Amino acid sequence: MTGWQRIGFVVIAVAIGTAPASAQERDRPNALSITATVVSAAADAGDQAKSNEPAALYPGDEVHYRLVFTNVVDVPVRNIRFTDRIPAGLVYVPGSSRSDGDDVTTEYSIDGGRTYTATPMVDTIIDGQPARRPAAPSEYTHIRWIVDDLIQPQAQVTAEFRATLPDTSQPRTPSSSRTGRDR
């Protein structure tokens, strides 16, 4: 891919629990307030500030996404699952998914968010025999964080990950990956 790409993302959060017992409980507001931001993009911040447009990305640039989830009701909530789509054209940076929660599990999808696992596997053929191998980060489509702890009223859980715009003009090696741009 050459040139630049605009950045953005979609977040889905679900509070899973027992069904409300009364009409009053059914009328409660959603338990979570979601704030999702692009913390940084390697593109020139001055360009973005001048135009109010999303930052432009160039091959090799990295984007840092942060999601903050706040319990806005007056009771603790539990069994929270929140999902973020990895923007099309970007590749998840292995090991970059983090959360500040004590009991948070991270899972990944390679099938558009239909299924999740800690290590997605793909079927392949090795020496003429069917085999399974871990999916490459470029195959990841979504990230899901599962918060098993209670989230107290007004408490927050922060999750983040990084993604990069691949530079397909040169072979990818550990020494060729970079952040920022030299232009």
C-alpha cells in the first residue's frame, strides 16, 4: 500500500448479567460510558490540527488506540465484554493489547468478530498434510477484552492497543519496522 490512509475505529461494549427484575431497573441508563480515542498517530499532528480532519497515515506509521469504559450507574456491574474492530488496512502490533483492570482477559478474532480466542489458529497444509498454525497479526480483525471483576460505580477500565499501516514496498523484517515518518 502506498500513500496515506485515514484512521478511525468502532467500539462495541456489552454488560452481561441477569435480566432486570422490575420496570424501574429496565429503565436504567446503560451501565457504561465509552470514550474511545486515537491517542497518537505517527502522522504530523500539525496537519491534523489545521484541518480538523483525521490524521493521515503513511506506510510504517503506528496508531495507538485507547478505550476508557466508565460505570455510570449507581450499582456495580459485572461480566463486561468490549470489542474493538482493527481498522481495515491496519495490522495489529503483537503484544500491544493492554488493560489496567485486575481481571481482564484479551481475545482476538480473525473472522470478522464471529469467534474469539487468546491465540487464533488457521488451517494450513505443511508437507502435504493438514495442520494448524497461529494466525499472523495481519489476519486479526477484532480485539475483545473481558472484564470478570465487578466494576464499581464511577470506576473505569482502560484498554489499549496499537496498529500499524504496513509498508509493502519493502520486505518486513524486525529492523525495518518503525514509527513516525522520514519524509
